[in-house]
Amino acid sequence: MRAGARRMMILAAAAMAVAWLIGGALTASETTMQAPQQKPQMVEEVFKNIQALKGITVDDFIGTMGVMSAALGFCCSDCHSNAGTDKVAWEADTVRKQIARRMVTMVANINRDNFGGRQTVTCWTCHRGRDRPMVTPALDYVYGTPNTDRDDVLTQAPGMPTPDQVLDKYIQAIGGAQRVAGITGYTARGTSVGFGGLGGGAQVEIYAKAPDQRAVYIHFADPARGDSTRTYDGRTGWIATPLAVLRVYELNGGERDGARLDAQLSFPGQIKQVLRNLRVGLPNTIDDRIVDVLQGDGPGGVIATLYFDRQSGLLVRTVRFSPSPIGRVPTQVDYSDYRDVGGIRMPFRFIFSWLDGRDTFELSNIQLNAQIDPAKFGKPNPLGPR
């Protein structure tokens, strides 16, 4: 199977692939994983036969697996025999798993010995969606369209607007500073469709409360499947994934910091306070429209890049990067279909993409400053009453 087709499989499987990954390799500690923990459990306490990636949290481990899959264009079964069946032994060694461990060590050594420990070389640096890196440049590539890919980390570009100018234009475009400051929370309802139509017709509930609480509930049509849920209560986050033995797990690493940033950025008036070291890079294009690119540093080493339509001033994309042992873990949200809600322009369509899936949300209703049960932001029960 070609690398592009494998990538399609990875995304089409969405949360299911992650669920198989978690569910197949649990140790006896799985029954205690969901109990409140004073100290986050490390991946080697939860999964079997962890060798090269010890000392990271479960959410960071899952993100790391996503980086590997994306970099090589692999799905689970490429490294884990019989993945996708009830006969897989996730902890069993395979040749590719042994190679992957050596690659993790190699990349760490390269960065340590040549770049002062900075994460300059990653899996993606060489593989770019192939299991074997290219050795010789193809002449069609040499004389084709130049590669304009840009680095994840931006610097302030000369001649560009200041961060304040970009953000002030955005705030004015969505309703003005006074109205934006008056948003203390909101609820939204609509539908969701996963990549390739996965879970089509699912009902969605979204809750957000300033300054940093957010919850997204996806209720699938088949009650036996359970819900897909992401919550953050201001201190702790959780993810509930259908079809997994470990149905709910707590966020303790980079994904927790990313969930916090998602919650904070739900309230645009906070951007200047939430992101540090703001800088505006060179302009880019999204859907043939010029966008101004603003970047800032968030909590826990998370980097956030925001793209604003230069003509309208509206936010059209955010990409946040969380650290992992083998490369940054990207999460992207694309916004469109802005409509007026109580004097505030809000997106009624957004696409949430991460390394293991993509959800497209179509909202039908948004209510500002509604009363929200605090339990909505807590640990989810994917099989509980709706």
C-alpha cells in the first residue's frame, strides 16, 4: 500500500486507531488509571514492554505514536501484527518496533551531539511520509515548484504589522473590545462528522466558560459506541475515546497544556495575556486568501500559530504544537461561516484535526453567557446518561 493511502487509513480510523493502541497493551494498573492520582502515571506503568519512551505521560505517548505514524505514513498494523483484530499482542516485539526504538535513540543522540539538545532533527525531517527516507533528489523535484514549507517557529518579520495591530483588527472584526470582554461563557450545539464520514450525524455539545474551561461532547448515533469527549476544567483535562479498554484517561502532559490553551483561546479577548513573546511572521495563503500569521508561546512549551484573513481580519486557523520526545505534535483548527450572535461574530463551522483523526463541526445554535453545570468540564463518563 502506498504511503498516501496509509495516511488516509490513519485518519479514517481516527479515534479507533488510538483506542486499539491503548486497549491492547495495558498492564494490571489499568484498573487504577482512572482513579485520582497525586503523581501522573508514566507510560511504562500503564503499557507493557516500553523501552525507548519511558518517563513520559500517557497523553504524550499517544501523541508520540501519532508523530511516528504521520512521519512514516504507517497505520497501526504496519508495526503491530494483527492490529485491528482481537488477536493482536501490542506488547510483542516486531522488527519494525525494534528499528523504531533505535531511531528514537539515534535522533536523540543527533540532537544532543550537534544541536545542544535542541529538538532540531525529528522523524519527519527525513521520512516525510515514507518508510524509507529519499536518498537522491529527483530532477522533476529540482526543477519543479520550489518548496515553500516554513519552520514551525516564527520570528518577527520586517515590515509586517505588529502583534497588537493584528489582534486589534481581529477584535474589532468580531464585535469590538467592549462586546468581546462581556463574553463569560457560551454553549453550542450542532453535528459532527469524522474523516471519511466516520461517525456521520453525531450530535455535538460544546461548553466554554472563562477564563479556561472547555468541553466538547460528541454523541454518536449508536449508543453502544459511547461518546467521544474532551474536557478541561481549568486544572485537569480528560479524553474519552470509544472502542477502547481504557475508555477515559487523564491528561498530564503536552495534551493537557494544549487543552488549557484551547479553552483560553475560546475567549479572544485573552489572547494578549495568554500568549507570550508574540511575533508576526511573513504572510501566507489559505484557500487563495492572504493571511497574517501571528505566533506566541503558551503554557508548558506549547507554541500557537494563528492565521488571520488580511482582508476581513477574522481568525481562519490555529495550529498548536505540543512537545514530544521525537517531534512537535500539531493540532489544527480551521474556522469559517462566521455569523452574528448577540453582536459577536462567531464561527459556526470548524474542523478539528489532530494526528489520529479529523472532526468537522457544523453548529446550529450558540448561546452566549448561558449557565453551565460545572460537572460538564469534569471527568467524562462516555457511557453515562446524556
